[in-house]
Amino acid sequence: MRAICWLPVRFPFRSTRARVALFVSLLFVAAFGVSGLATFLVISRPVEETAQARLAREAGVITTLVATKSFSNLAKLVQDRERGGERFLFRLANAQHQRIAGDLPEQAYVEGFSTVLLPVRGRASGEADFRIRVLTVPLANGAHLSLGEDLSRSRALQFSFLRVFILSAGAALFVALAAGLGYVNRILARIEVIADTADAVSEGRMTLRAPVRPADRRDDIDHLALAMNRMLNEIENLVISVRQVSDDVAHDLRTPLAHLKQRVELALAGPPDPVAMRAALEGASEKIDEVLATFEALLRIGQLEAGANLAAFQKLDLSEIAARVVEAFRPSAEDAGHGLVLHAPRNEYVSGEPSLLAQLIANLVENSLIHTPTGSSLEVRVETLGRSVRLTVEDDGPGVGAVERERIFQRFYRGDRSRTTPGSGLGLSLAAAVARAHHAEIKAEDAGPGLRIRIDFPPWEAPEAAV
């Protein structure tokens, strides 16, 4: 079994679990970072806007009081508001820009809003300056009033938020990576089990199947396991079929090849008689024809099961094909004392290959003629039943037992009563292969007395026009 580890030691990102977990974690942190940056930008802009609103409101209050206060009283008012716990810095200047009151540092202030940087006394290298948002408004007699608010405290809060966010992002990355690795490890562990099952099957343990959870808990991996199990079932059936065919070929060809060898040895051991030699060669030729016919039937079955001839399917009248086959067999049926009847009152169309369908009907008719006694009757019917086109070949012979009916479509199967009749046991197998190639259902039934073989074909449907 494969070892399941969290990360390879030498090059961790060759591990699928590590790559997937890292990718998901980075996506999570990236989304987290974008949202944090957007939040930082959103809260940064209102800081200055809020400061400007407060400055404008304070300036409005003072300018309103200007109408009722003298110039000297205005200076006292500014000093009182500056010392009264207000968060603002003031500077009241006359028309010559000389300070009258206030603690706002000396600097050229323009009317309206501006931002000034004031150095911190005794600051260390790299320490930030004070950022002050200033509003300057004109007063009577050319005087000017400047109001300022320190933004450093708000900026400190913003950068504190940024530091906390960065630490949180790092912690989130660690947690997401650990959780992602754990989750991906669980998923890949299940995939490892499927891969181990496939390896075990390739080593010859054909009965093993991938585990699948109950239907109410299945996910995509369970569907993958189900698909692989179906494939393994089909492979196992094919392997069993190949083994069975190999055994059957070895068993059923032993007799004709042994007869062939016996005929040749007898001819060689006897006196050089041309007549005897010719008879031995004719007998050997017959046995060789039987062997070749067996191999040809096996090859045709294999081609049908592999999907050969499917591209040649076309609209066919099954009634017309059945009529031609019945007419071809009628003379031999009459010579053998059998009755052969066709019941196909109308055209019945299916999709198929004409030579294969003709061989299918011929094999069924020939099988009935061979395995029924003289005087038996045989009927071939073509009719529509429901949504299917049904082909039925029925005789009134001795029939086949229930157990044998389940096996007559197997390759080389021959019932006890048919051991003495000619044939290789591949006729019905070939008929079944042709039926399956046409997506038809074939079944053997008791005709009481006799055997009935019915085949239900899907009806022909016109292909949809290309859009």
C-alpha cells in the first residue's frame, strides 16, 4: 500500500495534497487581504473628512461669535476655547500675519483646508512627523483665524488596525494551510485506496473492488469508485470469457483435429491406393473446413463484441430480410420434411447491417431445422409489439429444458441431444452477438412444445437534422 504522508521531505510542492492545500490557503488569504485593504482605505478617507467637518463646525461657531465680540474679546475667546479641553489648535493673526492668540505654530497658512507636517522635538531617526489638518478663514479687519486638528492619533489607530490585520492574516494562513492539508489529505487518502485497488487488480486479484460509501453519503470520489468498479466488473467478465473461450476452443477443436490426424495416419499406413488416398484427403478437407468455420465464427463474434460494422448501420426492412432468408431455406426444409412458415404482414423497419441481420435469422432457422425431428413445423414472425420490433423463430420440436435455455447462447455449448448432430455450438452464440450489436434483447422461451427464440429490436428512428 502507498504511504500517505503530509509532505514529501525533499520537494514538498510535488505533492498534490501540498499544492492543493497551499493554493486554497493562498486564495483564502488573498481574499482576506483584499477585504482588509479595502477596509483600511474605506476608514482612511473618512478620517480627514471627519476632521474637516469638525474644523468647519468650530470655525462656524467662532465666526458667528465675531459679530457680538470685540477683537480683544475674540482673542480671549480663542484662548479660552484652546485651554478649555478642545482638541483643536488655534492661531489668531492680524492683517500683518502677526500672532495675537493661539498655540498653532508659526507657518504660512492659506485660506481653506491644508495639511502641515510639524516635526516632533527630540524625535528619533525615522519617527513620523505630526500631521495637522488646518482650516484658515478670514475675519474682519483683515485678520485670519486658523484652526488645526492633529491627525496623528487617528493615523496611529489606522496603522494599529493594519498591524493587527497583518498578524491576523498570518494566523489565518497557518490555520487555513493546516486545515487544508488535513482535508486534502482525507480526500487523497480515499483516492489512494482506489489507486491501490487498481494496482492490486493489475497484479491479478480480479475480485477486489474500490470501497463506496452508502448512497446518501456519496460524493464525486464515490462516483469515481463506482465507475471504476463497473469497469473492473466488465474486465473480469471479459477475462473469464476469454478463459472460457480458450478452454472451449481447446476442447472442441481437439475432436476434429484428432479425426483429421487419424485419417492422415491411416492413409499413410495403408498401401498406396489412389482411391483410398483421395477419400482420406476429402475427409481431411471436410475436417479442415469444420475447423476453419469454427475459427471464422469466433472471429465474427469477437468483431461484433468489439463494435465492428456498427458504422454501416442503416434503415432496413426486417420483414423483407426475413422473407429472403425463409425463401432460401424453404427447399432444404421441404427436403427434410419440415414445414417453414413466414408471418410478416407489413414492413417493420430497424437500424442495422443487412448481412448481419440475414446471418442472425439464418442461424436461428438452421438451428431449428437441425435439432427438430422430421415433420416438425417452424414459424418465423416479424411484428411490432409496443415500442419494439420483435423477431420470433419458433418450432414445435422437443424443446429445451429451463436450465439449458439459460446456456444455449454460450459459446460451444451443446445440449445432450445435440451431441450427435453436426455443428460447433457457435450458431446461437453468433446470433446473440449480432443481437447485442443491434442493441436488441434476445431470449429463449418454452413454446410448449418446442423452442421459441425472440429478439426485440429498437425501432428505426430518423436522425435529428443538424442545426
